[in-house]
Amino acid sequence: AQSVSQHNHHVILSEAASLELGCNYSYGGTVNLFWYVQYPGQHLQLLLKYFSGDPLVKGIKGFEAEFIKSKFSFNLRKPSVQWSDTAEYFCAVGDDKIIFGKGTRLHILP
Amino acid sequence: EAQVTQNPRYLITVTGKKLTVTCSQNMNHEYMSWYRQDPGLGLRQIYYSMNVEVTDKGDVPEGYKVSRKEKRNFPLILESPSPNQTSLYFCASGGEGTRALSRANVLTFGAGSRLTVL
């Protein structure tokens, strides 16, 4: 069965801390991977995507993610978070059909 | 401005009263999809459409209908809404060219429609 698993449902960090949000997937088709972000009261926006090539993908606002095929993982990282990164983060995988994880709520303390 | 427009943004209705949530995109995207977002469950796909007159069920299609008669529009229809359909609904579109999502193009989301069924 196709699925996306996000390990952390709620993460609280202080500003300048490093961030890593876990994402594992199970998908039988072509693996295209995404991270979307939903800021409070807003709709989802793309953070970064992986289609092929370099498994280390850089996105907007200093975020990056690494595709590790052997681990079926696509973890999101940021070396130093800011208060404005407070949001909900969704990992997604798919081709014709895109499946989302349940999301991780990130709260950054000022 | 490239966007996905949903209406209404907020709606309170009663059980059994048919309603339609409209979705329109101005990016000439072939792919369109509906999701519902519920606390602790993330986004779950209701229906999606690869092109005009082509629709497929997502993970939670029960109680919903869709149609894709034109490329730009993808309305979500609740024939007989029930309280368990109270949710935040998002429409999204993606893909350009001859094959929608041929490389899993980025989805552009609408602002969401918050539906309450009493």
C-alpha cells in the first residue's frame, strides 16, 4: 500500500536550533518527493521537490532534504530555524496520485 | 496572477442539503485534485482528474462527486452532506503540456474552503 509516514507530529524548537523532520514512504511507482509548508491561516506552498538526480535537494528559505533510496526516506533539514518557520510541514510522494503524510507541526520559540 | 480559486471559503450547512464547492484555475493545468484536511489526519485525497472528462477516486471518495467538463474547473459536489464531512477542503492543480504530472509537477493549492455540516 502506498503511504507516507512523518515521524514527528509536533516539534518545538528554539530559534537558531537545527531542524530535521523525518519522512518515510512506501510507493510502488515512480518516486517523486515533495515537502510542502502551510503557514498559519494559509494554504500549502511548495518547499522543495525531488524528481531525479542529486539526492540532496535545496529549497526555499534555507531548507534542504535528502533522498535516501535504501531507507525510503526524504528527511527535511534546516541548520538554523527562525521564528517565522513556525508552520505545519507535509511530506508527499507520488506521480499521478500524490499522497501526503499527516503533517508535522513546528513551533519555534522566539 | 496564477492561482487556484475556491468558493465558498466558508460554509455552514445542514445534513442532506446538496452543496457544491467550486474550483477554478487559470494556469492551463491538466491535473486537478481535491483534498480534505482534518486534524491529525493530514491531507487526504478525495478525487483527482488527469484531464477533461477523466476523473479518478482518491483515498476518501465516499460521499463526494466531481466533474471535469472544462479544463479550468473542477467542482466538488456533496449530494447529501453529513457531519463527518465537516472539514477543510483544498483544491489543487498541476502539470503543463501533454501529460499531466509527467514529472509530478508542483501542485498549486487554493486557499481552502471550510465546511461545517450540522
